[in-house]
Amino acid sequence: MRFCEECGNMLVPKDGKLFCKACEKEFDLDTSKEDDYKIIKKIRHDEKESAPIVVKEGLRGERISAEDRKAFEEMFDISEADGY
């Protein structure tokens, strides 16, 4: 397995070369190591599948108050000196 010299992303085989999906650069495939990139199984994805949506605003309402945090720290004997 090889990684991109520019960004460190994993290179994937594409059209007889190694391709970086992050910076879209192509590199020559080392033909002396034929078993390095052998496709064992292809995964078929359904069109119904979608990528997860991350909502940054969702956690703000779930944070504990400063008073609750202090009570929690006292209950478990945690202090800032402990690195928390």
C-alpha cells in the first residue's frame, strides 16, 4: 500500500496508475509488486444510502451547566489539577 507524497492520503489504483482522491494527483504503479493492489471484493452501494449529516448546533443544548459540572467534579473528586 502506498500513500500520497503530497498529502499522505492512501493511493488507490485507477486506470493503471495510483490516484490520490484528496489532491487528485496520479502516480506510476510499481509493476514489480503485482500483489500490492489486488481487488478481492467489490462492495455495491444502494442509491438509497446517504452520507451522515453532522449538525454542529445539536450539542449546544445538551451541555451541562457550570453548576452541574462543579457538582459532578466534587462527586467524583475531579479537579483541574488532574488535567480535566
